[in-house]
Amino acid sequence: GENVEQHPSTLSVQEGDSAVIKCTYSDSASNYFPWYKQELGKGPQLIIDIRSNVGEKKDQRIAVTLNKTAKHFSLHITETQPEDSAVYFCAASSGAGTALIFGKGTTLSVSS
Amino acid sequence: DSGVTQTPKHLITATGQRVTLRCSPRSGDLSVYWYQQSLDQGLQFLIHYYNGEERAKGNILERFSAQQFPDLHSELNLSSLELGDSALYFCASSVVGDGYTFGSGTRLTVV
């Protein structure tokens, strides 16, 4: 089955710096790659996603890149702010109806 | 409010007991997924239901079972509870399987 590895497990940056979180997946059939943000005491919230027919997607300060050949995808957050501090999860699935398999998460801390 | 409702928010019970966690999906979503979140294992997929039918099983123990009712709400039943079952249990719903919306979770503590 699918396996998703996520690195780093913790990441500390200064406000205004960029943050990058990387994930690799094992199943070449995977074609949907969302990223979730989980704040303390809350459920994970979808922040951006990318499908296998796209190499990059941006939404304001957040971008995701996908390299299908290498089976890895990354989350890039620019101009980080303290409110970006949270746990971020990457996930992968092979399409509609199949379960998302999550990485183990990255705790991002942004200090002002 | 995500639109996915989970009850109860907190549950404390003793080892050996049985509990039922409830999830009401977002209006219009036919798929319900259950996940277990523990500190060292991240979000582990348990089971997926689509319009009342079981579609996939993940790392779900035999002591655990679930069902989805005609009104699309789902229940996760955990029996013969052990200390190691203490975790956050999330359900998520979706229309076609992508882009899940998660509930706020049920924190289960087994003592």
C-alpha cells in the first residue's frame, strides 16, 4: 500500500523567512496530493492540493510543487507569520474514493 | 465550523469498556472516513464508508467496527478498550474522495 514520508518533523523559522516541507510517496498510482494544517485542539484543515497533471500550484503565500518522476512533493510557505505556526500534514491518494494516506506531520514554529 | 460534527468531544472510560463515537458529515457528502491520531503515529486511516457501504479498511483493529446509516451519519464502535487506544479520533467527509473536510475530533482517554 501507499506510504508517505514527511520531513522535517520540526521546523523553526523567523517571521518573514520561508519554510519548506518535503514529502515522498511510494505508490506510483497516487494522483492527488493535499496539504493540511492542524492547529491545537482542532481538526486538520485543507490548505492547498495538487493533482498529478500539474507541476506547481500557488495560493498567495503558499505553493506546492510535485515531481512525479521522483515521487516527491513539497510545501513552500513564504513570508511566514506567527499565525502559520501549526502542524502540517502532507497526504496522497490514488484518486476518487480512495483513502488519503498521511505523512507523520511537521510542527512549524514561527517566531517574531 | 467545518460542517462535520463529531460527538462527544471528550470521552474518558475504563479499560475493557465499549464506546461509540458519532460523526455527521457535511451536507451532501456521501463519503465518511475515520482516522486515529496518536502522538507517535500521526493520522492513521481506519475505515471508509460511501453511501452506507464499506469501501476500504486501513489499520483498523478487529475490536473496532463502524457503520454508516441511511441518513449518512456514521458511528465508530470501539470495544474491549486498552490503554493504547487512547487517541484523537477524527472523521472526515467528502463528495468524491478528494479534499476531505475534517471534524474537530473526539479525544478518547482510556484509564
